[in-house]
Amino acid sequence: MELRLDVRELEPPVPLERILEALEELPADDWLRVVHSREPYPLYSMLREMDFTWRTKWQSNICVILIWHVGSPPPDSIGKEL
């Protein structure tokens, strides 16, 4: 199941905090879709340490990041548009 989080209107460090909070409660076979106004580079090393996988894609001026647990099947939309 997909959980969605839109952090475009939030000022740093609130987007990172909200993403990490959402990931703490993310069930094993679910994924998080984050809509962001910029690419959150500091998040990526944290995701590696927390055993998450992700894909990032820019759509116009919006950064969309799909995040899921390592070892879980990737979200259905990975092969399609993010």
C-alpha cells in the first residue's frame, strides 16, 4: 500500500523530520511516496543505514521519491511513471 507525504511547503529541517517519522511506522510491504520541492541528498545516506531502497524522479519542478524496505518488492509504479 502506498503512503503519501507532501513536504513541498515545509522549511528545512521539517521535511526530513516528517519523512523519517513516516518511515518509522512504514509496514514491511508498504512504500512511501514523498513529494518534495528539492532533492533531499542528506536523506539518502540515512535510508541506506535504515535498510530502505528508493527511486527519485523529477516531474517538472517537483521531486518525487518512492521509498520501500530493502527485501520488499518494489512498488508497482516503479516500472511506470513515479
